[in-house]
Amino acid sequence: MAPEAKAEARNKELVQASFERWRNHTGSPFELLAPDVVWTIVGSSPLSKAYNSRQEFLDQVINPFNARMATPLVPTVHGIYADGDMVIIFFEASATTKDNRPYQNTYTWYFQMNEGKVFKAIAFFDTREFDEFWTRVSPSA
């Protein structure tokens, strides 16, 4: 197998394993993010922008998101595809929010990887669903 094909297969395996850990509450794909990752949320949400580090993304999006949940977000993966240094993940995720309502959304994430780390990520999801939840539920509720 050519080195590029090996890297492609390895990246897909790393992402798949990270989603399995996320589903089992023993880890998450965010562990794969390089410290200087650029994570872009596409859309018209107030959170839609480029985050220029792992810490910025976790502090401004993931930690406040999780603080609004009564139960952990659980992903259901519909497909993971690798092409060169890009891994694409199509999944749904659901949880119960702190106001005891269901949260469910469909996501597609594009991970551009180098040496097993994500250095660029682009996220697509239903920003209307996300924004409604984000404004309805306080992280301190």
C-alpha cells in the first residue's frame, strides 16, 4: 500500500475510533484536534465563524454546549469517508437538554488531517435547530 493510502486509511480509523469512544462516553473526536486547528462552523448562527485554536473552539462552543445538556450528546454515525488527507463524517447526534427537551441534529464534519491530527475542520448542521436550543437553554440552568 502506498504511503498516501496508508495515511488515508489510518486517518479514517482514528476518526472512527474517536466516534466510537464518544458514543461510549470514553472520549471524543475533539481529542484529535491539533492545538492550532481552525474549526469553521458554516451558516448564519451567531456561532458560525472560524475558531483559530482547539482551546478557543472548546471554550466558546463545546463547553457551553455541554453545559446546556442534562445527558451527554450521543452520535449515530451514518458514514465516514476518507479521501487523501480529508475525512468526512456524516452523523446524527441527540441528547436531553437541561430543560428536559430532546435535542437532535444532523451533522457533516470535514476533517483535514496531518500525522493523525485535525488541523482544519468544517462543520455543517441545522443552525436553526442549534440556535433555538442555544438561546432557550442557559448553560447555568
